[in-house]
Amino acid sequence: MQRSNGYIIGFAAILTIVCGGLLAFANQGLKDSQDKAKQLDTRKQILSAVTSVEGIDINKVYSERVTPYVVDASGERDKYKDIDAEGVNTKKEYKKSEVSEKRFPVFEYKGENGELESYIIPVFGKGLWDDVWGYIALEKDMNTIKGVSFGHKGETPGLGARITEPEVQARFIGKKINDGGVMFIKGEGVPANITSADHQVDGLSGATMTTKGVNKMLDSYFGHYQAYFDKKR
Amino acid sequence: MSEVAKSEAAFSKRRVKLISNPLNDDNPVTIQVLGICSALAVTVQLKPTFIMAVAVTFVIVFSNLIYSIIRNAVPGRIRIIVQLAVIATFVILVDQVLKAYAYEMSKQLSVFIGLIITNCIVMGRLEAFAGSNKPYDSVLDGVGSGLGYSWIILAVAVGRELFGSGSLFGFKVFEAIFNPINSALGTEWAYTNNGLMVNPIGAFMLLGIIIWVQRTKSGYVEE
């Protein structure tokens, strides 16, 4: 049965309106839950840099222990009082071309006795295939690494994707970021200024490109936060 | 439904066949060899595989239902586009719900939920069945195809997670078996994870074995 062109166009239009309307409705209805789920995930990543997140009430711990704020690459903090640090999208900031335009969140973490225990900073970069990111927790001295949590979008499973394994992340604990930074190293090609074991992290064989990406990411972000940490000290 | 009941029982022989055929003799994955891409991509662990199986079944059943209801109004010349629109709507719905209530899973499955749209099984059922059958039969057909797809990818995932990570649904199976034996006998038995199974190659091999066993049993030959 051949139908007229008018019927076909009318049918397509109605179908589009019905489907589109349905999806818009669903999107509006679910938006709150989606935002909450996303926020919870971010908070989980932040906290997992300093503590085990197994079986804790993430939102409760976060709101009790974490004080977020925003700084810029020159170490300025007061100017950005009104910015919600949690809402700062690290990927968007990463893409801005001018360093002075970028905003850098800091998450201060208090221990159980209410005393400042750690500074947590987000980092973002490119691995071999796609984005890599993470949160680095520093001790009070703003030099020693207390813990890290990395994430990635598409690194090779079993090779580059190992940066998310607890065993690999534990290798960063206790390393110093000042005077040379911290980097994954392989047997050969250790840069001359990275002589002390304090700055070296055992690399991942088969994941050279991913670890290079992580090194570059850490190097640039430690640089961006340097001014603020210097001021704070 | 009462009219249907008069003419044909809700689970007549023919209708039971609609569900049971895709499970084995006419399985969408192993016999028709459709939907392979997601069978390789999501089956590293059981949990995301399970979510994927539920998602695909949901999409097939409801797309089949809706398309069957509107089948007589759909202009033949744009029917493929209409099918895509119906499927895409359900896929996006699933994606949105996962983002809201199972964010972790949604992150893991990432693009593969969206890619259900291109899963040949879904469109194949709409074109081959729902377009020319009544809604109730189409739903049964959708359930059959969905379960047929589900049990295959779950079987592959059991093999891949068990031998690739030594666990099932995250539960460390080999540790649970070996630890009591080790502490009793003083031995140090352990299972070394097989990296091959974590790679898509592992899924190919397992899928091949399933197809081999199934075709040996049923005597099915490719014509």
C-alpha cells in the first residue's frame, strides 16, 4: 500500500514529537537523581585518595570533613570565594588555553579529631587512548603524597588501566612532590634530576605511554598549585 | 486480551515456541551470529553483563510491543527510520535511568548502552517479526530473543570473570576454595589469573566453544 507524501511527513513529525517529548520528560524527571549520583561519584573519588571508602556514608563524611575552595595558578584564593569548588569541571579547565584562566579546586580534608590532615587536588591529562584523571592527597606539609586515586576513560585493560589498581596507587604513598615532582620510571631513561627514590615510582611494563601521560599530568598540575602552596607555607 | 484467549491460549504451543526457539535452535547470537560486538565488549565481568542483558531485553520487548501496535500505520517507505526512532527512544530511556540509579554501572558500560541502538538483534526482530505480527506475539518474541541473547553473554561472562579475574560477581571464588585448604594443609595453592580472558580474544574463544558445542548437539549446519 503506497501512502501519500503528506501522510509520511505527518507521521514522521508526530513520531518525532512523541519520542522527543517522552525523552525530554524523562530527562527532566531524572535530572535530580543523575546530578546526585554524579556528585556522589566525584566525592567518592576525592575521599578515596585519603581513605578507604568501603562501607562509609560518603556524603556524610564529605560534608563533615571536606572543605572545598578554588585557587588560581598565581596562588590567589580570596577572589574565588563564590565559586563552588565541587562544580568546577576539571576537564573543562584543562582545555582552557590560558593558565591564568584556569581555576583549581583544593579539597581540605580533616581527620577524625577535626584537625587538618590533608590537601586533595584534582589532576587531569591524556593517557595513551583517552583522558586520565585523578585526585592526589598531600600531607600537611604540602610535599609528601598521602594517597592517590586515578581514573581513566579508555586505557588498555591489563596494561595502562592498571593505574586504577590499589597496588599501583599505593606506590605513590610517601613520595615527595617538591624539587623534581613524582614520576613513573622505567629501567632506562631516568631524568638526571630525579635521582632520589623519593621522587620515583616503579613504572608499569607495557604501559609506557599511559605512564608518560600520568607523569606529564602530575608535573603540570603540581606546577599549577605550586604558587598557592608556596603562599600557604 | 479476551479475544485472544478465545481464539488461542495465552501460552499455546506456538507461543511457547516463540520464546523457546531463540533460546537454543534459533539463538540470535550463536545461530544468527548477531550482536557479537556487545557480547565481546561488556562480558569481562558478570555485573555489567547482567545489566546489559536486562537492558537489551527491556529494549527488545518494548520496541517490539510499540512497533507492533503501530505497524499498520507505519508508512513502508520510512519503516526503518521509524524502527530506529522507537528503539533509540527506549535505549536513551535506559541510559538515563542507569545514569540516575546505577551511576557506577553506567560509567562502566559507557557507550555500549547507547550502542544497543545498533544491535542487529533488536532491529532484526522489529523488521522480521513485530512488523507483521500482533502485539502479544511480538512481546513473546522479544522476551525470547532477549533471553536468548542474555544467556549467551552471561555464559561468556561467567567464563571470562572466573578465569580472567578468579571471581564471580566480584566474589573471589578461587581464594574461597583454596584458602581453607591451604591453611589446613600448609600448602600455597592459588589461581593465577588468565590475562587472555580479560581481552576480547577470550570472549571470541568462549563464544566459539559455545557455538561448537551447540551445533554439535543440534546438528545445525550453515547453508
